[in-house]
Amino acid sequence: MRARSIAKSLRKPATGLTLGLVLLAVPATAVAGTAVAAPGQAPATAHVTAKAAAGLDDPAKKEIAMQLVSSAENSSLDWKKQYAYIEDIKDGRGYTAGIIGFCSGTGDMLDLVELYTQRKPGNVLAKYLPALRKVNGSDSHAGLGSAFEKDWKKAAQDKDFQKAQNDERDRVYFNPAVKQGKADKIGVLGQFAYYDALVMHGDGSDKTSFSNIRKRALAKAKTPAQGGDEKAYLDAFLDARVWAMQQEEAHSDTSRVDTAQRVFLKKGNLNLNPPLDWKVYGDSYHIG
């Protein structure tokens, strides 16, 4: 398995982005149609009906998002196999584990195990909560180690733990990304770019956090909600994202942007419509 590239702040991840924006509707796309005239009548005039475009929260688009992230994080499109994943990738954040790279050093792993224990007291990971609280903010394995790794993999077979991982992924990363993307009136690709940035960088006050990546992009281009061009704004956002990745040696390979998201943008595929072809770390992937 390729080393994962999670780069979340050592601060506790945001439990809900304090972006102060109201969720806006997804932009509508116009679909032209012509009514058929009845015999003996003049042809009906063409009419236009609005059909809402899918957002990243559309089930089919969300599945694509999970596969895209998994290609970068696990060199596999099978993201559901990653519930049991756990290792220390030596990035200063302790253990990285699960479908979204929950880290023992950044607080989101602690939040996950607390949620799991709230829902299922006495689970196999509950006994590690005191240790997880102590190592939060560091790369320490104190009180964890091989026993914790073994029990994480055991817990991963539990549907309740899988659901807890899904729910925390959505609460902390996916839902805030989609909400902000819709507020900015960007489509599926843009919402995914936000999600991928949140997964890697988390959110907070540091210069490489999601909010500050977005602010860096806003200094160069306007969002569609501000009257700007969507492709121009996304190009600026991806530039800012690459800059943020380059601030850490562990992320000097920016292919998850350069040969994936940027490829879709250049093709004008703002809705992430299959077929999709991209590369990450030189490996090729395809969604038909």
C-alpha cells in the first residue's frame, strides 16, 4: 500500500466550518424541449424547464468522490476496504487510519472512537480512549501500539464502527465541503476540490488550512456566487491548493491535483461525469 498523504493540522479538526454562509441552492441547468402540436393545431412554442444539477451529495457523485480520494490515499478505488487500514506514516500525526485518514495526533480519531463508544459502549476500542486523549496533538503511540492496531482492525469488521467512520467523515469533511461549495455556486468538481482539500489539510487558522487556501484563491478570482467565472475560480483554488501542499515535504508530489482534478477542469468536466481517467503518483485510474 502506498503511503497515505494526510496533512491535517495538529489542531483538532473543525467540527463544522464556521464559514458564516447560508446554504444556497445548486445552480440549475436549462433543458430545452418542444411540445408536440395536436393535429390541426399550430406547432407549440418551445419551452424551457429547469432541472437541478446534481451536487457532490448525489449518491452517484459521492461514490465517485470516495473513489477519487481512495486512489490518492490508498492506491485503490475500493474505498470500503479501508475501514481496517491503520499505520503510522511518519508525518508527525501519529496513527493514520480508516476511510479518511483519521489521525491519533489531530483529534479526529479521538472524536471517532468517542462517537463509536457513545453508540456502542464497551466496544473493543473504548479502553483506548484515555490514551487517545493523552496523545492528541502529538505523534506518540503511548498506550496504543500493536494491541491498538489489532483492535482497530477487529473493530473495522463491525458495521457500527463502519457507520461511525462514515458519519464522522460526513460531519467533519464531506458535508462542510459541499455546503461551502454550494454557497459559492460551484459544481460537483469544485465541491470535490473543497472536500479533498479538507481531507488533507483540515480547517483552522494555520496558513495551509482549507479556509486559508480558499482565501488565497479569492485574492485571485471571484466565485460564481460573486459573479466570477467558475473555471477561473477553480483554477485559482487549485493553484492555492498546490501551494499549500508544497509547504510540507510530505506533499511535494501534487499529482492528486495536477494529473487528476486539473485534468477534469481543463476538459470542462465541472460535473465529474464519467468516463473519468486520471493519474495519482503515476498510477492510472478509470471510472467508466
